[in-house]
Amino acid sequence: MSTAPGVPGSPTPATGPSAAPGGTPGGDAGTATAPAPRRVRVQHLREAKEAGRRLTMLTAYDAATARIFDASGVDMLLVGDSIGDNMLGHATTIPVTMDELIPAVRAVSRVARRALVVADLPFGSYEASPQHAHAAAVRMLKEGGANAVKLEGGRRIAAHVELLTGAGIPVVGHLGLTPQAENILGGKRVQGRGNDAADALLADAVALADAGAVAIVLEMIPEGLAQRVTDRLAIPTIGIGAGAACDGQVLVWLDMAGMTDWSPRFAKKFGDVGAALAQATGAYISAVHDGTFPGSEHTYQS
Ligand code: KIV
């Protein structure tokens, strides 16, 4: 079990579920012995910031892992376009389409009982206009079952965020290294260095918050800038490579669990799932080869 903070219904809350303000019952029906955990909803994000409780977010792309992360108490599940380079064999997130992402969003939404499910809008699905973003976001909620969408960009997409928010679609912003723009940013590099770049990023963050964003992901920016943004906004900042000053953290689950050979400097490996999977696979192959699997306990008799 994780040491998830006291956001509603967390399995191991630091301060107990009773400390959670304003929670409402989860969408799934509970049983007498196992009541449904209370859903994390958008108001809880701001409440967590106000109470100084750090938020957790992990990516998820399928039901099997989403179920584990949700039961462990993660506050938000991000069905990220990082599905492209982590699951679909693409080199970047750029080729990911709505039709590839929606089934993953649907799988995660079906099993998430507590976590807020955030769906990325993939490259090419939202930039052209607020109406373009609205059409994509509606699909993520109606077809995917997501609770919120995430868009990359700042002042450029503030009107998009305002339209979505007004239409009842919670938006998570994403600033700093925005991987969909890596061609123009010159690769995966730290952003917001220097006074002008830092001021521009802060102005972007304020514009997103003013437009109604419920949280902002800050990716690969200096710690001091993350602190400035976090101090300035009433909504939570969720950092990835942005240091400890953020109101919460997000990681790609394959980096977090040790499923990849390479991971970025900011991604701590909290487990060695890749090695465990390789070991189990090797044991299975050996058992089939040497005839010890299947045994009589795995075999049906007439
Ligand atoms: O798609 C993704 O995984 C993301 C995270 C890096 C925040 O956007």
C-alpha cells in the first residue's frame, strides 16, 4: 500500500478519511463489507493544496495496472499520450491519435473507483481552435469516461481552457517541457531557464488558472521557477522533473516501477517490475521446456 495523503478515501491516508473535506460517494456501488472509496473530484485538488497535502498522479494505459494503482491510493490516473513511446512502440508522443488513446482511457476509467481519471488530448486533436479542443475533449468524456482532460500550452490555449471549463469539462494544463512541441523546443530539454523564459512560463500558468484550469503539470523546469508558480497559483501544480516545491508529483508508471532500461534523471525507480517479469517469463519457458509445467494440479481429468 502507498502512503497516499488524506485525499478522500485514500486506503492509507496520513490523517484518515475523516480529514477529507467534501468527499462524495464513488461512482461504483459498494458492498456492506467493502464500501466504495470516495472519488477524488476536482474540488479535492484545491482542498489538498490548501491543506498542504501532496497529490499523487501516475500514468496508466490499461485496466490491469490502473486497478493496482487505484487500489494503492494514487489520487489521479493520467492516460497520457506517453502511451505512444511507452506502449505503442513510437519514438515520441506525436503520432498518437484519438482512436489509439480512447480505448486506453475507457479501460482505465472502467476500473478506477477512486482516482480522478485525466485523459491527454493528443497532438493534432485540439490546437487549431477552442471548438477543435471541445470536440476532442467531449470524446474523451463521452467515449472514454474520463473525468478531465490535459492540454499542453499556456496563453495560446487559454481560450480553449475557458470554453472547455464553461462546457463542464475540467482541464489540467501542462507547461515547461511539453513533449508534443519537442520539435520546436529542440528536444527534451529543461525549460524556463533565464528571467524572460521564467516570466513567460509564469504568465502562461496564470493565464491557464484564470481560464479555469483545475491543476497544472510542470515538466522539466528549475525548482525555483516551480516554487514561484506554485506560490502564485491557488490551483495545484503537479511536478515531473520540477522539484519538491510542487503541490504534487506525476511519473510515467514504467519509469516509476523499473520497466524501462532508460529513464530520465528525475524519474526515481521505486521497484524492479521489469526484472521480476523477465524472471517469471524465464521460469515459465524453462518449466515448459523441461516438462514440469503443466503439472497434475494444472490439468483437468475426465
Ligand atoms: O503523457 C504523459 O505521460 C504526460 C506526463 C509526462 C505528465 O504528459
